[in-house]
Amino acid sequence: MATDIEKSLLIIVLDINPMQKLIKQVITQVLSSTIVFANAHLMQRSNNILAFMSCHDHGAEFLYPKDDMPGVRQYDGQYEKFSQLEHTVRKQIHKIVGEMPMKHSNETLISGALSMGLCYITRLEREKYAGEKINSRMIVITGSVDSATQYMHYMNIFFTAQKMGIILDVCSLEHELTLLQQGCDLTGGNYLKLPQNNGKPNIPGLLQYLMWIFLPDPAIRSKLVLPPPVKVDYRAACFCHQELIDTGYVCSVCLSIFCKIRPICTTCHTMFKFAVPLAHKPKKRKKAIDMVQ
Amino acid sequence: MADDEMEDEKEYRWESGYEKTWEAIKEDDQGMLEASVADIILKAKRKRQLDRKQGSRLGMMRHMYLILDCSESMTNQDLKPTRFLCSIKLLEDFIEEFFYQNPISQLGVIITRNKRAEKITDLTGNPKKPIKDLQALQQTSFTGEPSLQNSLELALKTLKMLPAHASREILVIMGSLTTCDPGDIGETIQTVKADGIRCSVIGLAAELNVCKILAVNTGGEHGVVLDDKHFKEKLTAHIDPPPAATRLDAALVKMGFPHHALQASTTELSVAVCMCHADQPNENGRYTNPGYLCPQCFSKHCELPVECRSCGLTLVSAPHLARSYHYLFPIQQFQELENQQMQTNCYACQKRFTDVDKKVYNCGKCKKIFCVDCEIFIHESLHTCPGCATNTDLTMQKISNNKST
Ligand SMILES: [Zn+2]
Ligand SMILES: [Zn+2]
Ligand SMILES: [Zn+2]
Ligand SMILES: [Zn+2]
């Protein structure tokens, strides 16, 4: 009876958008660190599974595993699975970068990669044997800036992941990412902005951070000394000025947020008959049970 | 009664479809039947999804009272293990899902037995509370007759106090075939109707005329369950918000978006008593960290969403609101296509299409092809099309749209 087979699935999403100032210079270094990190995950237990994705401003794709992976050969006595992973990932990234259109934007489609990742996880969940348990998590490694355009996608992804018990980890190479940070907080994952070294991101230390913070299984993490949790900003951005507010007015029909009282909702065009704050009903302190005889 | 039978037949057509499709069930390569049975279930699921009305105006601040019959009839064993235990189990899932899909809504629980009605959970935005209270009921006894009128009156007392923009609902789970009412229930039904409260009834035994009248008059649904699966289906129908009654007034509601207060941020925060636990006798949990501070009066709460205990401001986190935005911007249905091997893999989950995959699904916007499982997952859970989310033009288009409005 295969009752207690536990598998650990890690999906790595690597941002290879060439518009990132940083990535241009250090892509090889980041890629090498990430591949070593991926192999370390596979090495921990023979049951561990891995998926490697890349994303950029023109899309996102699965690099590993692939249906048509090259045959397994041994290089210098390296474990076949490792060389297969490295070979496949490098070859495909090379191909993707080569085929990229010339026009670029700062907008890396991380949300797209994450949504595909969730579909992939659901498929493995569907295809697993009875008694098998898959613990899934996703890690995003990116040097891009936050993107408010993908806000809706991000929120959908975070809530779905939260519901499915999938952990989202984020390792930001250069910028503070408030949106992805909320995702980490919602799903119980770790968020790390790579510490600076002489004003520059500490890329040579990347591998060490990955191994320390993101490699351990979530079950073990509570026992480790990790960087203190970041203060997550849960304030809302008003729809009218995109400014962060801590009290605001919410349309009761569509839940659009505004910073000032207004006669009409700009999202759903509802006219507000009266614009008053929610009537405050005093709370009963007594614990008596209401009874109707 | 005849009407109802017709209705049940309609409701359950996919089940009868189930029986007739034995011929359609074929063994797969390994001689397994599961694949084709699963296929039939998937089709049924997809149908439910297609039936879902889209774009209707939604009163998303829902306030629902669950009225649960706890009379002797609930010990009946026609649902396994008993009617009551079966209901509790299904209601737990229902409550979780209700709050997941309607994040800023509130739900309360009223039970009725011995001709009385008793409120066991006040309207709350936290799913844990009603679930805990329902589970605690297992220790109590189920006696006497229920009273529909008393329960409705009790729910009415709270619901009619709510502001006009709130949608109000009552969901009755009725196991008994009788109800013991002190007065004219017709009057109560009229009052409920006048207050715009939508009442639905799920009968566990058989149809009660008074329940039918209640549901029909208030625009709710009425049905009798056939088995536990059907019961679940009936409950699921109440998870999506009902199209709000047109008389519902729209309003701007003031809300607070609290910061996360961590121990490290300020020293005085760490000793602040959390308002949700302030009235509990035991000291444990009163000084919990972290918490959320009301931006208006700075009292601390340990969970969101919550109505501030001291100033009454509704406190939510911005992502909580965002969770309902998918009702505003639903993704359109995908087009069903015959699988003609134009794509070898599902765009989202990378599954390789085989001969088993008779149908594939095409997103009209990004033109990507998906398998049936992903199609369902995308529409029922994810609410984001991976194809569209990985398409530069569609993302950029959204920016320009936002700018123009
Ligand atoms: Zn609106
Ligand atoms: Zn307050
Ligand atoms: Zn798929
Ligand atoms: Zn699409």
C-alpha cells in the first residue's frame, strides 16, 4: 500500500526580461545560481519534483520538464537528472532570448507564469495516485519592478494559491515589490529583497540566500532563524488617484474604492442615492442568548 | 406538488444522463472506466458554470442568516449518518466557500427546536465562528418541533436594522414536516417580503407548502434534497451572490484599510489588547501579535475582515475586496472545439493531448488552447486566463483602457 508517499513540488519562475538593468549584466550568474538551487531541491529527496519556468515581457513558458527532453547522458560523473535539467534549461533560455522580438517593455508577465504554474500543480494533483500527497510551492526570482497592471491577475492567483495551500516565495534581486509581498504574506511564503553590497545587489551571494531561505521545506522553516517578517502594506489604492489610503469609500455595488465621497461610481456608473457612512449599530456586550418564545 | 416533481426532474437531468450513458463509458488503455465516468461529471460541472448568469448587478455585501432545524426529525437516518451530521458537514464546506467567494459578507446562524428559535451565531465576517458554533451543537439534543415563524422573526430583528444597500438573505434547512407557529405565519412572510429579504428553503424530507409560499413570495429558491450529493448542489447554488433586487439602494460605504501591526514596529502595540478577545476571561490570546489597527480609533483586531468593536468602522484588507472583483470582470466562456491536434499540449498545464481528449477549449481573447480540466479550473477557481496573462498586447491594452477611463 502506497499510503504515505509525500512529494515536494517546487516551481521556479525566473524573470529573464532583458529590460532589467541588472539582469543584462548578471544573467549568467543568476541562472547558474538558480540551476544549482533547483538541483539542490531534487537532491534532497528522490521524491522531489521540479518545474522550471521563465517569464519575460512577451510571455512565459515551461522549460523543464519537457516532453521532448534530450536523452540522458553523463557528464563528468554528474547525476543524470542534474545534467538533464541544466542542459534543457540553458538550451531553451538561449532559444527564447534569441527569438525575442526587438521591442521590449518593463512589464514582465510574472502573473502569467504563476497562473500557468497553478494549472500545472492542479494537473499533478489530479493525476496523483490515491494516498500520494504533493506539497507544492512556487518561487519567483526577479529583478523587475512592481506592476500595478497585473494587480487583478495577482490577486486571483494569490487567493487561489492560498485556498489550495500552495506557498509563494519571492526573491527580489533589486526592487521592493509590494504586490508580490502581499502574495507571500497571504500564502505563508517568504519574501526576500536581496541585501545590498556597496550599493549593489549582492548577486554573488544569491545562491547562499536561496539555499538558506527558500530551500527548506515550509514545515522546517519555523524551526530556522530567518530574516524577520516584513511589514506588509495592506492599504488600498483608490481607483481615482491610485494613491494609498487607510480609510476610503467603497461602492456597495461593485466594491470600487474611492478616497472621497462622490455622487456616481466611475466603475459601474451607479448613482448613489445617499452617501452616508455605514450606520453604526451598537454592539451588545452581554452574552445573553436571544430567545423568541 | 406536480410542479415540484417537474422541477426536480429538471434539476436532476444530468443525473439521469448519467444512467443513460453506460454505453458511452469505455475502458481506457489500462482497462479502467474512471476516465469516462470522470468525463461525465466534468460535463455536468461545466454545465453548471455555463448556467451562471453573468454581468448581473450583484449586491455583494450579503447578509445571510442560516436557519437550521434542530428538531427531533434531524436524527432521522435517511441522510448518512444522520440528517443533522450530514447537514453540519456540508454546511462547514458551504460556510468556508461562502466567505471565500463573498469576502465582505456576513453570516449568522439560528437554530430552532422545541418550538423555539435560538441565535447561536450573530452576523459575522469570520467563517471560523459559525463553524465552531455548529460543531458545538453535536453535544446537544434534538427534541420537539421546529418553529419557522419564530426563527424568521428572530432573523428579521437583525436583518431589518441593516442599511438599505445591504442584501439580506435567509436560508432555511428544514428537516421536519411540521412547524409550530404561535401566530399567523402569513403575516410574517409579508413582513419578510416587505423588508426585501430573500428566503430560500432546502427541505430534507418533503415539500412543505408554507416553505414554498415563503420562497416564492420573497424571490428565493425552494427545493427538496434527494441525497447528500444533491444537498451539496443545493447549497452550492447559494454561494454565488443573487442578482440584487433592483430596489436595493446603492451607497458609498466608509471602510478602513488597516496596517499590519507587527511586534517590532512599535513597542506600545505589542501590549495592546486585541478587541476580539477583550471580553474573554482567560488571558491567553488577549495580547496576541500581530494584529491590525483601526485607522480611526486605533483599537487592535486580530483578524480581518471585522467591524471595529469600538467605532463600528468596517475594517477590511485591500486584497479582501480584490477577491470579489472577479465578479465584476468575469472571464468570458471559452469556445469548445473538436480536438484536431492543432496543438499538442494544453497551454496552461502542459498536458499532452491524447485521443481521450475529444474536446479542447479556446480562449477568444488570447486564442490559446486549454484542456477541459484547466478550462474548469480557470473559470471556477483561478478567474484569470493564463493565456491572456502571458500576452503582452492584452496587458498593454488594459493599461490604455485604464488611462482612457
Ligand atoms: Zn460601483
Ligand atoms: Zn475603529
Ligand atoms: Zn490543461
Ligand atoms: Zn485568454
